[in-house]
Amino acid sequence: MDQFANPMANPTPSPGALPTYVQISEAIARRITAGQWLDGERLPPERTMAAEFGVAVGTLRKALSRLQGQQLIRSKHGSGNYINITPQAANIYSFFRLESLTGAGLPTAELLSVDRIPKPMDAPYFGPDSAAFRFRRLRFLDHQPAALEEIWLDGSVADHIAAEEISESLYHTYQTRFGLWIVRAEDHVTFAPTPPWSVDQFGLRPGETAGYVERIAWANTGAPLEFSRNWYDPSVSRYVARIK
């Protein structure tokens, strides 16, 4: 069995980093949804998994408990933990479609900027407000720079969002800050030049060809509230959509 990508390997986590047990549960969840473990397959012993993630067994158990609540695993007394894929299973990164070339990879992100500005003229309809919050981020997979993200959230959700309120998972921020969550999305995948606001850490310079994804996303309110643009480095990551 492949070794885990260790989410604790980054010595300087961002201020908005998810709790360690959440990172671990999301790393496991992405391996499950990527098909690296099959329904009904037994997970390694807890002490083995804790050692591979570099955490205490108690932290690992907290992550497993979260996965049970998400209906991604089930525990058999005296036997261990087993993959339990159901239609209701969901995790923070359920809608995240970029994967490392060597495996699913744990997503993390560095916030570059957040601004409340007029919506771009070329954007599709994504809510009633003429303004939107624009988040620009550098996305990592297993701490390797993989993509640039420009995410627009309709301004009707709030008057102000402070940078310190923003988690590495924007969907987690949406749930905890605004009480809304994304229920469906439509992606358009092609190629496009890397934007001029690219950063040195990203592997492609401005103007170089990147994989490109435009997304319109609908919230639990039934309305489209988010529009995003993502430029990804195809030498590091790939876009994956699995049909069930």
C-alpha cells in the first residue's frame, strides 16, 4: 500500500490552516474518493496510520471519528476500520477536482489577497449583488505549488470578510461564516495563459500556458453564488472528474 502524504510535513502552516485531525481526515477521504481504497477494504492499524502521519494515536482516532460521521468509514469492534462508501458520504474537498500526478494529494492554500470589488464584466451570473469578494490564492497539493485560484463570491453574503476569517478551505469558511454550502458546480476545462498576478512559487510564469478551469457553483439556497477561475500546472497536477 502506498504511503500517506504527511499533512504535518509543512513546518510553517498558514494562519488559516485546518486543524490537524481535519487535515488527516481529508487526506484519507481524498484517497478513498480517488479509488486508492475500495469499498469494504480494511484500513491499516491505527498505530501504523498515526506513525505515518506523524501524530499521536488520539489525533488519528479523532480524524477517523470525523470520517465515520461523514459515512466514509465504519468501525467493527475488535476488527478495525473499513471503507464505507455511501451516496451520502461527503467531505470538505468533495468538489475539489485537482489531484497530484502521484496520488490524490492533500490540498492546502496560501491566501494572496481578498477584496470586495465590482464583478468582472465577462463573468456569468452568480448572484444579485453588483460587487463580489475576490479571493486570490496559491493552491498546494502535498505542499507543492499546483494552481492559482481566483474565486468570486457574491457580495450579498456579507459586507466585509477579514483575511483572518478565511480558512484554507473556502467551503469551510462559507459554512462557518455564512451558513451556506456548495451543493453543485459546473466546470469548463481548457487551457489559458497564466495570469499576470502569478507568484514566483508557482511553476509557470505569467503568459505561459496552464491548464484552466472555470466554475460556476450553486449554494444550498438554490442560487448560483460563486464563480471561479483556476490555472493549474500540468507538470504537477491534473483535473479529475469521476462519474458514479
